Amino acid sequence: MSKIADEVVTTRPQDELIAKLCSTLSGYLDADQIKDCVRAYEFGADAHTGQFRKSGEAYICHPVSVAIILAEMHMDASGIMAAILHDVIEDTPITKKELAKQFSQEVADLVDGVTKLTKIDGRSQTRAEAQAENVRKMFLAMGKDLRVILVKLADRLHNMQTLGVMPPEKKRRIARETLDIYGPIANRLGMSKIRHKLEELSFQAMYPTRHKVLSHAVKKSRGNRSKIIDTIEDTIKNRMEQASLNYEVSGREKNIYSIYQKMVQKKLSLSAIFDLYAFRIFCDNVDTCYRALGVIHNLYKPIPGRFKDYIALPKANGYQSLHTIVIGPYGSPLEIQIRTHEMHRMAESGIAAHWLYKSDEDKSEKFQARANEWLRDLLEIQKTAGDSLEFIDNLKIDLFPQEVFVFTPKGSIIKIPRGATIIDFAYAVHTDIGNACVSARIDKQLVPLQTKLENGMTVEIITATWARPNALWLNYVTTVKARSSIRNHLKHFKQQEAISLGRRLLDKELHTLHIQLESIEEKRIVALLKLMEMSSMDDLLEDIGLGNKMPFLIAKRLTQADINANIKLDDDDRLQQQTPLIIKGTEGMVITLAKCCRPIPGDSIIGYFNPGKGIVVHNHECRNHSVIRKKHTNWLDVEWSKDVVGDFPTEIRIEILNQRGALATIASTISNHGSNIENVTVVEQDDRTCVDLITLTVNDRTHLSRVMRRLKELSIVIKITRVKG
């Protein structure tokens, strides 16, 4: 009876799987390490007792299958144990602390890195937010240990292989997530074998009918084309042997998903796609690869512009190969890839080559270094991302680059995405270079910063110590690093400006009360911060600078006997508050010159606090002036500094004769008097006259008066006035 029972037990799927796993592990791990993996299996099987997959099989079958996928990559023992236990924290009462105690901190950290978050900061979340936060968490863990992503990719691969029992809607959702995130990640890490499997399974899950029809059509055409493929392969072999080159030739059928993508992108039918097959030539060394390329180009005519040298200029994920498309013997395009055996192994396995090919330590270490560099950039980006959804958007941009190669003046090669600008290039060189760039030269010619870069350009960045990023740059940068660096700098810069302005405002109010901030006792400052629920004085000053706290009220609270008591206003408090704030108009992001009236130095001005944004300065003659004055708790008098310098935009309304060259004459006159035109808007126009609104930059009221006086002298000008809101 016991013998029969034993036979029944051994036929359980999980027992067959653990046996297969141990057999695979025995090829590269020692006996003690295999015992540890079996112990992890027993622990996981016990933890998942009573849990079943939708297919009806015991849940433990899934993590063991994931471990088998990793074992085939020769993953180390800790990685295998983490794969077996990867759902324990998420789906059972077992904690990370317990895992660390039972196995090791290393295994516990790996499992925790793969574990999904169940809730985010106690708040409700959409499915998109949950997915984004989980991916963000995974990347943080990847930054510490790359094995996290290998476990996750193997987990996703097995889930895709067992999607059959899922409802169609859930299949499509998981497949879309795989195509959007996990397939591109595998590609970015150089793991093309995993990537192709994920893409094929996702395509089948998302479009089962299309996949079935296309697979059948490709299979049907296979017999018709086999003779052609054999002929081409024999021809290549003969030429390679004539050249006395050591080689291997392999013809391969392109995967269904890549064929489908080509049909969609180029709007072609299957019969119109000739390059369903591609050939790979494997050589012993790099020199032979280039010699083989010469043989192929001598045999078949290459198509101009379709040759790519990824050996000299590897892809961002470390992929190396020569790619060429030639006209085959029957007049159809033929794709041929030429690479060394080592390059092929690395292309198939990517970062997994670190474990799979121990003999090629140098090659695998390069892949590891590239992956780590990419992760460092992503981790830097995630620190500045506003939320997880923004991080996911940045990640998707980073995962789909079409690369352009440009050169520094010293000849170094910089890879940037197609469509990137000079600013993207500057940040790719170094964040400090990007922050300080003011102009650039392409091939020794000065060009605007928004210029898009193309292959082969030599770019020289010109920097200045006083320069800083401009918010307008965000309109034309394309790389994630540039965008996040600009946002981070502007955020920090605005914070520093707000603190500086807040200090000036508070000092001004305290001065009217005959007190200095430095003379106030520390305990009163601490009491104020506690009352305001602020952690530091800088936080309070920033809030004042951004208009969230009124400096006059803060000053009154600091000087009254009981700092916690309600504020009592004296009769002369309003007069004290009217002590003007001196401004230069170039303070930056926390003092804004209103666009409705465009005040310039020399104008009588007034300011009001715009919560969260700082101070907005208006002309006293602005149409909004009376409204601002009524809100007495929200406005303050401001004055221009005597030494104010700079270019300030203002607007004039000009009526001119509608004749050829009139506007050119106006523009020339304005330019000749040291002013620039920022914008021209046609307000009214008929056969005789034209009324324009012109935004121009001037130094002050006197400068504007000179320009307007000179314009009035022109015979084509009928009337000119300044627009003040």
C-alpha cells in the first residue's frame, strides 16, 4: 500500500518540477547549494499550502517553474532560492524578517524587491498608479541587485506561458503591460531571447486571431521559400570558403511579432514582406567579421544607407553586430548579420551572461557595467519624478530610444536618442554642463540650443558660470535625464529664491517694528515654528516668499508678548505695512511682472501675494489695481531699485498705414534704438490702415519714451500708445 502511495506522490507536478530543477542545478552548483534550494522549496511549499492557480495546480508549481527558467541561465543559489520564494511575502503571512532568519538577508532582499506593494501610503489608487508604484519599487531594488529583474522577468515569462485560463480582458491587460514594460526592459538589458519570447506570447494573448492567421500564413510560405533559403545559404558558404574564412552560417525565420509590427508600420501585406528570413554569420574574431562583410557586399549589392556597424558603435544595451541589407538573388531585400560567437552569446543572454558564461568574464562584466549605468540614471531620475506615473512615462521614453551618435571636440562618442537637441547632449555629457550651457557650436558653427542633432556631428558646448537652466528648455528636450535635471534644478532654484525673498519680506516688516530677525530669542523662533507646524526657519521663509504666509502677520506674532495669542492690529499697523519692498525685477521665479500691464522701471508699481507663486507686480495704472487695493491683507507697496538693469517687456499699440514694408520699417526703427521685438499681433486691418500690438523689450520708461518718440516721427505712423492693462 505504501509503495502505491509513494508512486502517486512522485507523480505530482510539483515533484516532477523540483526533480527537473535539481537536475539542472547539478550541472553547475555544488551539493550543499542544491540542498539549500530544496530547503527553500520545502519552506515555500509549506507556506503556499492550500493555494492553487486558476489552472487547478498547486501554487508552488509556479515559483519552481520560475526557478527552472533561471537555472537554465545558471543563476546562483541565492537567486534560485529567491525565485522559489518570490511570492511568499506577497501571498502568505511570512515576513521579510522571517525569510532573512530562515535563509539569509540576501535572499530576503531579493524576494522583497520582486514583491508587489499592496497599498500606497494608505490612500486609494487606480490600477495604473498601483502598477507604476510597483515598477518604481522594483527599479529601486534593481539598483541594489540586478538579480531582482532577472527573477521578475522569469516570473513574467512563466505567467505569460500559463495565461490560457485567464479571462480575455485580463489576458490583454497583462500582455499590454508586458509589451510596454517587461519586453523593453529585457531588450534594454540585452536579453533578446527572453524579449522575443515575451513579445510572441503577448502578441498571441492580445490578438489571438491575428497570431493564428499570421502563423499559419508564415508556415505555409515556409515550404515555398525553403529552396530559396537553401540556395542563398549555399552561395554564402561557397564564397566564405573561397575567401578562406572560418565561419558558421545560420538562416533564421523572423519571429511572428516582428513580422506583424513591420506589416502595421509599413502598411504591407504578408506577401509584400520579402525579408521574412535573415541570415547570421558567426566568426572567430572581429577582423574576420569585417572581412566577411566585404565578401557579402561583393556577392550581393548592398542597399545604400541600410548598413549599421554596431561593433564599432555598440547599442546602449551592449549589443554588437554588423547589420547589412542587400539585394538577394531574386531581387528581394535580404538581411544579414555578422558577429563573433561571443557577441552572439551576449546578445542572446545580456546581463544573464554574467552567470551563464563564466569563461567570458570581461564581456559579461561590460554588460553588467552598462546595465548598472542605465539603472543609476533611472534612479537619479526617479528621485526627481513627481510621482510614480511620471516615472513610468520617463521609463517608457528611455526604453524606446533610436540612437544618434555625435562627437565631442576631443573625439569621444556620445549616444543620444533621435530627435535630441543640444541641451540633451549637454546633459548627456554631464549634468553640470547642461545646467551651465548658454550656446553651442556644431562643426565649429554657432547654433541655437534647440537645434536637433544628427549622426556624425561634432558638438561643442559653451558654458558660463552665471548660467542656469531655463524653464522654456522643457519644451524641446527629449531625454529623460535632461528633463528631470532641468525640473530638479528649477525646483531647487525656486526654493532658494523663495527663501531669500521671504527673508527680505520678514526683515522689512520687522524693521518697521524696530527689530531685527537676528536679535529675536531662539526659543521664540522655536515656539513660532511649532505653532506654524514648520520643521525649520527656511521652511517658514520659503512659505513667506511663495505668498502662503503674510510677512506682516508673522512679524507681529514674533513681537507680541504671547506668541500663541491671536494677533492684535494697532491703528498704525497699516501704515507700517506700507514700507515699500525694493525690487530689481530680475529676481526670477518668485517675483513676476504681470503680463496684463507689463510694468517697467520708472513706473509706479504695486505687488500682491499669489499663494504658492510669490509676488506679482502690477503697474499702478493697471485695470486690476483697484481690485488689488481692496484686498489689503494681500498686497504690498513695492518700488524699483535705483540700480535696476535689464531688458523688460512692455506693449505698445500702433496704428500704421497699410503699405508694403511698413512693419519692416517699424521693426528696423525699434532695433536701431536698442530694443528687440518679442511678439507682433495684428488687431485690426483694412485696405488703408493696420493696428498692431507689439511686445518689445526696453530698459526703463525713459528708453521706452525714446523709442515711441522716434516711431511717431515716421510718416507711416498714425497713432501710438502704450498698453497698461
